[in-house]
Amino acid sequence: IDSVDTEIRRLHDLGVKFFYITNNTSVSSNNYLRKLRAFGLPASEKSIVTPTKVISKWMKENKIEKAYIVGTKEFERELFERCGVVNNKSSPDCVIVGFDTELNYKKLSKACNFITLGLPYYLTHVDKNCPTRNGPIPDCGAIGGLIRMTTNQFHKGHFGKPGDHYIEFLLSLIDKD
């Protein structure tokens, strides 16, 4: 969008509270922070909202300490840093599926095995594809669809936009000031 950077700076200078929101969980919030600052945009850790932040809050509230994580190493690391959840490959409480650009058959099979045994699974978001310069690529919703078709189990919820968890998280940030 033409001049969006100028408009963002103008709003920031006026004291308008705004957020950068994304459903991408393949990279960390810090990655976005560095990128936005490299563009010369006003950004803080609090101004970036991702499903990783939303699900971390939910996991803390629900006292989930271990999960089998289908996601990138960066996603795993951020979950651990935000809520202490570790990727447990033997006795997880649930399965968490993110936008996994490092996905392999072994990870996918293990997730399906846990789900077939009765563990609930959650998606970070339901986007079926991620747009790229070369065309769309499979995103979290497509990975979740593959799991659903394999296990005949539907996910128990998601934490991306435009979902309820995401909206509640955004509203909690707005209400703080």
C-alpha cells in the first residue's frame, strides 16, 4: 500500500495504539520485530501479535506443560520461552500443529499416532495456504486437513485470526491502556 510506512509513523507519533498481526508461526515474534525495525517502522515486542503468543497464553491458563509440536524449531523455541511448554515426544498432553516449513513424514506420523490414541490436537491457525511470490504453499490448515483425513479426528480449536482466542487476546492488549 503506497505510503503505508509514512501513515504508520504518523499514527505512532499521534500516540495511536496499533498492532502488526499475522498468522505465521513458522518464524518468531522477534524475527518480525527485527524485520519491521529494519524497515524503519515503529515496533515493539508488544505490538506484534501472532498465534504463538495467543496459544502460549492459553497453554499457561490451562496448565499444559508438554505437547507434541508439529512446527519449526523457531516455533518450538518461542513456545518454550513464552510458556515453558516443551516438545514431548513420548507422553504429551496434546498435539499442537503450526505452520511447519520443516515438516517431515516422521513428525506427521507421530502426531497422527498420538491423535489416534485419543490426544486432542490444536492448530495455531486455519489458513490453508500461505501466499508466496511463486504461488501458494501449504499452510497450517492444509496440514491440519491432512491430519484430519488420516485420523478422522477434527482439531479442538485454533488460535489464529479471525478466531475467538485471537480476538480476545487483542482485546486484552487494547484494554491494558
